[in-house]
Amino acid sequence: MEFQVVDFAIWAAGAVIVTGSIQAIKKLWKKGPSWLWLIVTMAMSALAGYAYASSIGNSHSLIWHALGIFAVTQLFYRTIVKRLEAVIGVQSKK
């Protein structure tokens, strides 16, 4: 499988969706251990990877895209959260 720039763009979009969803869930359920959020992030990344792999008709790339989305989410989580807060105008409380 060959890496293409469009893959990274899809992974970045998936990471924004996963991060935004996790932040919304955290607002509803404030208490949760960090390992729980890691598992939820993995599951949501797998779902996003599955959705993209299904849309292009290539089920063999499912793991590649799920891992790519998960990696981008983990690497840029804080950056994505800060940007989403700036766009939406909401501050997360710690």
C-alpha cells in the first residue's frame, strides 16, 4: 500500500471528528479514567477508518486508515481541542 497525501488529509479530518466527539462525550460524562478515553478513542478511530475504507471500496485498507486516524488524534489532540475551543468559543475546564 502506498501512502498518499489524501490519506493524511482523511486522517486529519477523522482526528478532528474523533476529538470533537470525545470532547462532547466528556462534557456529558465528566468523570472517567484516562484509560477509558484511550479505549473510546481507539474504537472511534476504528469506526472512522472503517467508514473511509468502505467509502472507497477497499476493505484491506481498514487497519491502515484506523491506525492513521488514531495516530493523528493522539499526536495532535491538544492542538485540535484548542482550535475547536477557539472556533466554538467554549473553554474546557480541568
